[in-house]
Amino acid sequence: MTLSLDPDKASQFLDGMTRKNKVVIISATYCTFCTKLKMLFIELKQRFVSLEIDVIPNGRELFREVQSRTGVNTVPQVFVRGKYYGGFDDVVDSFKKGDLVKFLEQTS
């Protein structure tokens, strides 16, 4: 399935994706940290949607929208239930403390 994204609708697209999906990972196929983070969610048996900014049409516009919301200029960036949860270090630290699993269970 090819996602088509009108550059003017990046905000609406991101809102729709984060509303419809519990976990959304803004990612890039070349990013090893993105791959590691996706593997963590797979190991946790947690469903997620990965939006690969280097693959989807108008991925740059989507990433600009994400950057404007989070102030972060790198991938991966994780949204849980529509709220920004953090990047790689934030999510891994949260997992190591046991907070990530608790948070995901609370938002089931």
C-alpha cells in the first residue's frame, strides 16, 4: 500500500495515524537505532505502525511536522496514544526502568 501525503496535510496525516494506532514510530529504513527500537516493540509483542520517512511519499514534509511538534531533529521518534513519548534513548531508558511496559499496559 502506498501512502500519499499532501505536503499541506502533514499535520492531519500525523494526527490521524497517531489517533488510529496506539504506537507510531517515525523511522527511516537506514537508521540502525530505528531498527533496534522496532525490535524492542516486537519483543514486547506490542503492535506499532512505522512511518518510514525515506520511503513514504512526502516523508520530508511529515518529518518537518514531527520536528515542529517535538523539537527533535533525529529518528526514531515514538508516539503513544497521540502523545510524543521520546526518541531511542528515552524509550530504552524507560524500558530498562520498567516504565515502558507499565505505560503500554495502562494505555491498552
